Amino acid sequence: MFLFNSCKLLNSTVRRIVQGPKYFNGPIMGSSCSRSFSPNSGQPKNRNGAVTSVEPNSEYVEEVVCKVNDINENEMKVFDIGEDGKVLVVKQKGEINALGTKCTHYGAPLSQGALGDGRIRCQWHGACFNLKTGDIEDFPGFDSLPCYQVTITKKGEVKVRAKKSDLKTNKRTKELVEVTELEDTSVVIVGGGPSGGTCAETLRSEGFKGRITLICKEKYLPYDRVKVSKVSQIPEVSKLEARTDDYYSKAKIDVLKNNEVTKVNTEENYVQCKDGTKVPYKYLYLASGTKARVPDVPGVGMKNIFTVRDYDDSVSIFTALGDQKDKNVVVLGFGFIGLEIASTCVAKAESMTVVGKDTAPLANIFGTSVGQNIQKLFEDNGIKFVFETTIVKCDGENGYIKSVELANGAVLPADILVLGVGTTYYTDYLKGSGVDMRPDGSIEVNEMLETNVKNVYAGGDIAYAPVFALNNAKSTIGHIGLAQYHGLNVAKTIAGKGSPIRAVPFFWTMLFGKSIRYAGCGRPVSSQIVGDVSELKFVIFFFDEAEKVIAVASCMRDPIVSQFAELLSQGKSLHKKDLAEDPFVWTKWIN
């Protein structure tokens, strides 16, 4: 649910501010809005998207949750409020704020996250929330946190006023600008993934009143694509979709589902869809993403051979698996996608074998030692590996795969084959458009994500864009969090509120209950491991030639990677020499 019209904060809201520690003297009485007021901020300001509508007092609970001295500087604590509610109270720079307690993405307890300068970064997947407004500032996820009214009594008590429904849902959809009549300007968004979806709704929340058209290749609204390789059963697509048809209708965002762009004309400013529709634009955002790579081997077109990229892929794989546990499954690829599919499907298969060219799973990212221990974890769960080889032929009967031949001469039974060997870019439709493409099909953009054509932007997987964590060197990085961040920034730029991107890549996976995180970017020349690799509880620091830490990975050591991501986002650097006495001393530098 979203609401148009911000509530008006009455002048009587703040009775008096005293000097010394700048706390409000007495409760705030003039507003029923469920949002946060910082004691040091003076007159509360109405920030777009940070409030909900005025409702009767019966919809709210107001209680003293703690005393000012119960929480230290740069500390986060959860306190009870009402019969069943909880709030996260944070003190920073002498100010106290109260927010929702869990990340709106997958529900991580934010009290265990990384507290940065003015925001909290989720320890699981890196989403960031503003302390003063609760707004989501980095991703993954679509929803912001509820942010509650805080006052300090004369006795030094922290009183919180919260909307009961916000305490229950623990999330807030940003308020969208009310559009009664569309202005004579338009944005076309090519791609209905998380990046396109984020761009569309951010345009409205940032005040854009022109026409917005979102063109989706799939027959679904933007959804949580990450789960297609991480679930053990077929989820309902409606539960994965971030928003509803009603949401887009009320926001006056036109969504063209089950359609795709086949041509872009940047001279006449329109895109043409496969159904012949021509959609004019003033601003164009290209976020068409990638498609799964299919190796060119004989027999690869047979049935029960799958890639893993979208919701329909997930449905097809689990449908083919069935419930009889009688299928021999082969997965090609030692990367995240291949391992996630193997780990989630093994319980439904008669046998599961993963094939790849490396000497251990994920060894190209984390090193051989870590890879070998991940291998043991998988083998302990019934998964077999075949190393240093690949598939050269698929054999079958009646059009269905039955076995695969490997380069080393071995033959494996395969009722199902899943291909997890990378992606290629969905950018063929841009040929002849005037938008420059690199030889691999990616699109080079500047720090504002603009292409060589004015008012044409590109983001997400297809964007060869500056990476702040890599000294703004350009790279293509395929991951949902960065894709959403790109969508947010393009929308703000179009709305006249843009700034150069400050991208910090953040990756994660969960394998048989082991949480693996990675933040940073670049090709390391050396690394340092802290912890016990054999127990899969460790932190890895990756160094460049100058012994600067360019990335940090961890397994079962949250929130270290989120803390490093926050350090990078603040423009701070870390070197090997800094780790000598205490490898985690730098965690104190981020707030």
C-alpha cells in the first residue's frame, strides 16, 4: 500500500529545544505521522516518502522504551513497545532515532548489522537504510523501514510513538507523488527486472509527473529474481513480485508485460516492441539484463536441459524433477548458480553431479583451500564432483536427454542437465540505434549512467559503468543489488536530483546453511585468511599489488563483509599493514 499527500506537521509539534544535549522538552503532540524525529534536528522536516497519513490516535502506541543512558554512542538496541511491538533504537552523534527492527529484504535483525555514518547496512545482503528517514538507499529489496517519532522527556526517557500497523509489517513503501494529469514528458524503461522496477517507482517517489512506461520481456511484474536458484520448491510468483498491478495502476505507470523491445530509434526518440507498438520517449533507461549462456555442444537442444535465469526456468526444473527422487541430475558449472541449484535440488534427485573445469568449487574466487572445504560440505550432503573437464556432447532418446559425454571420456547418466556457465547481454536490439556497444555487447556509460546518446541511460547487468570501490574504473557487474542501485540513480537524475554513482558490489550465497558474503571488486594478487577454513568460519582479505584491500569475503562471520562495504562506500581504504596487530580494528572507522 502507498499513500499520496504527505501529512502536514503542525508548528506546535515541537514545544521547545533546550541547549546542552539538544533534547526535546516534553512530548511531541502535533502530529500522528509515523516517522522519526531526531532530537538534534530542531523543527521536524517533511521529507518526501518518509511519512504516512494522519490517522486516529487509536492506530498508534506511544511509550517510554528506555532511558537516554541505556544506549551508548554508535550503538543499536532493540526495545519492546506496546503489547507485541519492537523498535530499533540507534544513537549516533548524540541523536536518537527509532526504526523498524528487521531488514525489509529477507528480515535480517538490523541490530546485528553494520552501523555507518547516518545509515545501517544489513549484514546479510548489504541493503542500506537511512537512520533519520528509514528510506532504503542501497539494495537489494524494494521497501523502506518505518521510522518512528522520538521525543526525550525531562527525565531523560526515550519516548517512541509508532503506528501499530508499521510495527506489524516492519516495512514501508515510499510515498509516491500524486499525479492527476500527466505532464508532457515521458520515460521508457526497457527491462522489467529489479533495476527497471526500482527506476519506475523511484521516478514517482522523487516527483516525476510525466508518463512512465515499463516494458517487461517476461509475463510477470518485477520480482525477486535471486530466489530462482535458491529455493527447494516452486514459489508462487505473486509472492516474489515486489508490487501489484494495482500499485502500478495507481502510480500511473504503464506496464507492458510479455513484450520486448526489438528496435531503438534515438533520432526520432521511440522504441519499437515485438508486437509492433512504438513508444515515444524523452528519457530512455536501458536495463534489459542478461540471458543464460548455452554452450555450443551437440544435443544441447534436447528436452530437460535447462538454464537458470528467470522464474519460468525454476518452474521447469522442479517440474522435471518431480517427487519420485528418480532423476539423475548433472549441473555444469562451479559458480554460484551451479552450486545453488545443486544444493537446493539434491534432496529431490536420485543422484547429483557437478561438472567443471576448475580443481575445486568456487576456487577461482576464494582459493583452493576454501574451495576444497566447500567441496567436502557438498559431498557430505550427497553431491558428487567431476573436476578439470566439461561436457562435449549430450545424448538422449525421443528428444529427451539421457546422458552426457565429458572431455575426459567419461559418460554420466543425466535425466536432467542444468547449465550454469555464465551469461550474455540482451542488447542485440540496440544494433543501429546509435548507442555505442562494446564488442561483448555491454554498454559503456559515465558516472551518471548516461550512454553516448543524450538522455539515454543504461544500468544493471549490461552497464559498463564506473565502480566507486575500484577507484571508479569501469566494469560490468551482474548482481541484483547493484542493478537496483543503478535504477535508483537514473530515476533521481531524470527527476533533477542526480549525483555520480558510488557503487560498492556486494554478493552472497547460502549453501547448506553456510552464509557466504563478498564485497569489493578487482583482481587480487594475494590474500590473507583469518579463522578456520576447515570449519567454514573465516574471513578472507584480498590485496592488490600495493597491498590495498580490494575485497573481503566471509563465511559465517557476519557482519564483517557489510562493515567493509560500508568502509568502501565512505571512500576509506584499508591496507595489509593495518591488519597486523588486529585484523578487525578498521571496523571502528566506519561511524
